[in-house]
Amino acid sequence: MTVIEQMGAAAKIAARTLATAGEKKNDALKAIAKALTDNKDAIIRANSIDLENGKNNGLSASLLDRLMLDEKRIDGIAQGVLEVAALPDPIGDVISGGVRPNGLKITKVRVPLGVIGIIFEARPNVTADAAVLCLKSGNAVILRGGKEAINSNKCIADIMRDAVESAGLDRNSIQLITDTSRASSTELMALTDYLDVLIPRGGKGLIRAVVENAKVPVIETGAGNCHVYVNEKADIDMAADIIFNAKTSRPSVCNAIETILIDESIAEKALPAIKARLDEKNVELRGCEKTVSILGSSVVPADESDWETEYGDYILAVKVVSSFDEAVSHIAKYSSGHSECIITEDYKAAKRFTEVVDAAAVYVNASTRFTDGGMFGLGAEIGISTQKLHARGPMGLNELTSMKFIIEGEGQIRV
């Protein structure tokens, strides 16, 4: 067996234990939270190596931001672990049930998926977030992060494995593939004998590669080409505040916006106000001809690629639209199905937008940055699913479960 096959076999064994671990799972989560806090210095030392390597390898500022861990972020990760521990355990929940005319009692109950594989990029917080959600929902997990965060990931994974073992559970409930070559990711995608599902977390290229090449069932998480539509009846100050937050609070994440659409009847008044806020963070605007004519030469003329691009940076595409219908048509063509927003004081326009826009999260007068498991009250999340089968939107505990039917009889036979 290869190393990864051995990990898969070990995960299968661990998953059987986790499926019935009950309160021990919470004991393990609390031990993980304490261990992460107690070992902050070691995590930061490991992370500093990754940051230095990233700078030397020319990683962008936004990627370095995703990669960076400091005391505050580690404390936030540990607090997130405790929040997951405090959530109700979904395993064993009765979804439905009843008694058939022949006396059979049939109950549908929630059960773990089994063994989950996760492929992700330069975000070491995912190592902890993904592991604890899988643990709480009774699943074993095999993590495969990118080379940019390998030292941070090793440190965090070792800390968590020791903590899980200290709570009386199998340390192989959490495993990290330390080989960051393409070969390891290819092998994980084909691990059909051991993996029940594979979840990619990262940019559009990674997600597409996994979806197109995996032999294991995949839950597609979202690249975030997200839009804000400033309707003709929008409050301009509100629009400027929401757009500023949705773009600049953390431009590298998938729920940050990449395009704003502005109704032409409000554009001449709204665009200068919006640009004034974005200038505070030196956001580069790439605009259509009408945008350039209103804001001048400081705007880079946009081309087709700008409507398709998830920048993950301080860059924002801007298009003036002639109507509500043009705005939603643009979103339908270019959206990744993640998060879309309308800013308007018109109830009918808001209601229609929520009805016709096809995305996992549709907002009225609020920043798209709220598309997050914690913000939705789900605890940490394993990703934002942009597909429609099994799970959609922030994937919390319930989305990491399946179901089975339990049938109880008294000697019934089928005739």
C-alpha cells in the first residue's frame, strides 16, 4: 500500500469509532482548543517560515494575508473550535419516521458521511476548521493543504492529533498529507476504496481541477465571483458603505465582491460617492465606457475578462446597467453562484431579485461578507457549496452528514 492508501485505511477504522463516539467528540474538541491556545508560539514560528518562503516566492499580498497566523487569529480559531463543541450533535437525529400499515416501524436518522478528504490552498486556518467540523459530525478527515502553508499545517495537525488522542479517540481521526506534490493530490482524488467524499477549498483553478479529475464524489465549494447591484432606488450612502465593506474588509476571501452594477439613472451621483470610499483603500476600478466617462481616466477600461475574474485583491469591476433586467442578466451570465446582493429601497425590486437570482446566498441591503458559517449561526464551516445537490451555501455540521433508514419489525415478510 502507498502512504496515502495506508492513511485511507486508518481513517476508515477511525471513522467507525467516531460514528458512535458521542460526548467524547466534545472532549476532543475542547482539548484541541486548549492545545491550540497553549501552543500559539509554536504555530506562529512554523507560520513565520511559511510567510518568509511565500515572500521569497512572490506570493501576492492577498495570499500572504490568507496565509498569516498571529495570536489573534489563533485565538479566533480556538474560539471557533469551542463554538463547534457547543453546537448540538447532529448524529442520531431522527429526521422522520412512522409505522407502515404492515406494522414496520421505519425511522430515518442522521449519520456521518464516513471519511472526508479535503484539498485546500494557502489557508492554514482551514486545517483546524475542517478537522473540527468533521470530528463533531463523526467523520474522519484526510487533509491535503498546499505547499505554501505546509509548516503551519504540520504544526496544527500534530497538535490536534495529540489532543484527540488525549481525549480517548483515535488520533487518525485527523490526518494530514505532508507530500504537497501534484501526485499526492491526484492519488487522493482517486482514493475510492477509502474516501466517501472529497471537498476542495480554494481558488477557481483548484476547484475545477478537482471536479474534473476526481473519481471520488465531490462537493464543489465556491469560487466567489460576487456582485452588488445598486438599484435606481438605492440609498447611496448605504451603497458606498456596503461596497466598501464587501470589497475591502478582506479582499482575498470568496465572499468579497468582484463586480458592482449600477443603474444608469443613479450612476452619476452614486459612482463618485462609491469611488471616494474605495479610494481610502486604493482600490483599482476597471469600468465600462459609461463608468470611465463619469469617473475619468483614473478608471482602467474593462474588457470581457474583468467580468469573469475573481480578483481576490483590491480590484473591482464596475458596470453601468440600463435596467434591473440587465443587472440580473449580467449576474446570471458571470456569477459563480456564491453570493449576490441588491441595494434598494424598493420592496418589489428586492423581492424580485431574491426570487430570480440563482446563488447560494442572496442579499438585500447587506454586505456579502456575511456568507460564512459562523455568521449564519452554523459554527465554523467547511466551505461554501455552490452546487445544488446535497448541500448549498455554508457547509456546517448537518451538511457533513448523510442518513440511513432503520426498519424495525416483528417477523414481517414480504409477499
